[in-house]
Amino acid sequence: MLRRGLRTLEALALRIAFLMDPLERVSVQTDTSFALMLAAQAHGHGLYHLGPRDLLATTGGLRARVRPARVSREAPPAHCVLGAVETVDLAAMDVVFIRTDPPFDALYLYDTLLLEALRGGTLVVNDPRGLRDANEKLYALHFGELTPRTVVTCREADVLDFLRELGGPAVIKPLDGAGGRGVLVLEPGDRNLRSIIETLTDDGRRYAVVQEFLPAVRKGDKRILLLDGEPLGAILRVPREGELRSNLHVGGTAVAAELDDDDRRILAGLGPRLRADGLYFVGIDVIGGRLTEVNVTSPTGIQELSRFTGVDHAAAVIAWAEARAARLQGRP
């Protein structure tokens, strides 16, 4: 049945919906969305879970099939308890976190378009328009002075010209990749060079990103988490032996890290644009003092950062969302 705006919690409690992948499959110890849910629950807010196919748009507004959720640090499957499906007016939610994992496909695009119905009333993190405009591989090109040398092309000849210009190796990535998927090194003289380019560009039918190889990647890839343009902190993701990629789910190891002068220079250049685009909770990747990616769909690392610093950074995100939602709704 349709439920419109009925609060069952105290007046200050919010209704927070998480549009994300199945809650049953998250990692209790590493998943950032799960940490945000734990923090929101600890603040007394009501939690609701929905998936990317659970929106229902009508001429009367945007509804969603949601399930009330309770979460805990218990080992799976006891880490989450989901209630029965309810069809609700999504505008009755105070906050919606968009946390589905990449790729940014047609379904993801349509979800962001449907969520435009909430603009001006419900806080959506990150802003649907910002998500559409901020491809995680291309957004960094707005800040060319902060990035490694880069080309984006479908053409093999362009890649080969770029390699000759560099006079050394490069890294090639698909535009819609995530978690290190499809990231390969291009070495001049490699007998597989043309085959790699053909594969990543689908014989010239798809764009690929080609970036100057940064030797500092062997020491790690720094993930900096930002909230409303300001840094929460950083972790260093160190690749395992014999591996280029430092992503945690492919065997990288997280170690504590501090912000340095290069990081602060990058943050100063990035923060105002992120705020303007409604990209509130973001994870940027920095290698050797150069910005390589801006992760906006479901940035990870908050649990590792919290363990290193002893600070519950997920709670800081929820506190920020509380204040932002109150301002949006004209509450003190």
C-alpha cells in the first residue's frame, strides 16, 4: 500500500533510503554503504533499502518499493534484517543515498533521471545530475593541470602516437570500468600492444582512457575521501607483489596515510567544483601527487579510514546529511 510521510520515530529522526546493491551480500567489515547505515541507525534514523529496479514513476510523483532495514556487526546472514516490501512516496524520505556499484549503465542513467523528481525536497547523495555529468574516468579532465598526461580516444593510431610522445609506458582503461577491471599497461615494443588496444577500444567502437604511467603506483594509490569538498582523510592502497592494480578487492592492502602538500593542492582545485556539482561524498585517487580518478558513484574506504584514525567517519557523513536535510526542508 502507499504510505505518505508517516513518521513512526521521534520528531528528529529521519527516514534515510539507501539505493544500493543487495544488502545481504555486503561485507560487514569493509563496505562503506553498510558503515553509513550503521551510523544512521546509531543516530536513531529509520533505514530503508531499495535496489536499482525498485523505482516507480507515475504522473503523481515518484514511488519506490522499499524494505525497512536493521543492521548490525553480526556475522552474515544475521548482519541485516529486512522487513516486508512497502510502496512509499519517495519524496517522504528525508535523505536518499545512491550507492549502487558501477558500471554506469542504462539502468543507472534512468534511475538518476527518475530521481530528479526529488530535487528541492529530499536530499539525494550524490546529486543525480552531478552523477550523470561526472564519469569517473573523465571528470578529472576538468583539472588537467592536476592529472597525468592523458588522451581519450577510440582510435589505435591516437594511442600509438601518444605512446611515442611519452617515450615510455602508459596505462589504458575502459571508460565504464570499476575496481581496476580492464586496467592494463601499454609497453612500447610489446608484441601484444595492438591487440590490447583493439580489445579495450572494441576495434575502434569504444572510447578508452590512456594515461601516462606513474612509477609511484608501485608504492600505492592514495584514496582520499571528501565530504562536501573537504577531506575526511586518506588511506594508501598498496598493490600486492606482481600486480599493477591496488584496488582492495583484487588483493591490494590498505595502510594509513596522511595528506601532503600535493594532496592539498589537488583538493583546493577540486573542492569548489565538487560542491557546485552536488558531488558531496567522493573518493579521489592520487598517485605520485597526480589526480587519476574521481569516484562519485559508490566511493569506498570509509571503514579502513575509520580504523586507522580511530574516528567514525561514517558518523560524520550522517551528521552532515542531517544538517543538510534540515536546511533543505527549512528546519532549524
